[in-house]
Amino acid sequence: MNDKEYYSLNKMLSYIEKIERYTYSLSFEEFSCNDIVVDATIFSISQIGELVKNLSDAFQQKYSIIKWSVIKGLRNKIVHDYEGINLYMIWIVIKKDLPQLKTNLIQILK
């Protein structure tokens, strides 16, 4: 792992931890009614997708347990169709996908 990849993984973890703080103890209804939390969370998710660009193809293949293309695809959806984002889908990402991504990133960094 090169320095850029190491930095990017740590930055991804930082964004996941921000999302955890933003959404801690919120229900979906509370989340979806809070524009500030929604915007901050969606921005952080898009930044995670942006950071995938710093990971080499070899790195992504080595750690293919993570669906890097799905992460990039979500980033593209956010950036190119912000108004069309399904908040329930984002909620599922927050509650199901990000905890697993966090675990995987920590394992990789060890």
C-alpha cells in the first residue's frame, strides 16, 4: 500500500465516523427531516466515493471484498443527480453498508 492509498483509506474512515456522529440515535424520519444532517451525510458519502479514485486497480483487485465500483457509482449518482437521491437508500447505506465498510477498512489498514 502506498502513501496515497493509506491516506485515502484513513480519510474514508474519517468520513464514516463523521456520518456515525451525524446520524447517531436518529430514526429515518428524524434523519430525512433534517436538511443539515442529510446534506452533511450525503457530502461525506460522496467524498468516500471520490477517494476511491486514489486507489490503484491492483489495490482494488487485492481487496475486492469491498465493492469499489458500487462506492464510486453512488458517488456519481450523488454528484450528477442530487435532487433524485432516494433518502431511504442513503439510510440503508448508513445503517448496513458503512459499518461493514468501516470494518473492512480497519482490517486493511492493519
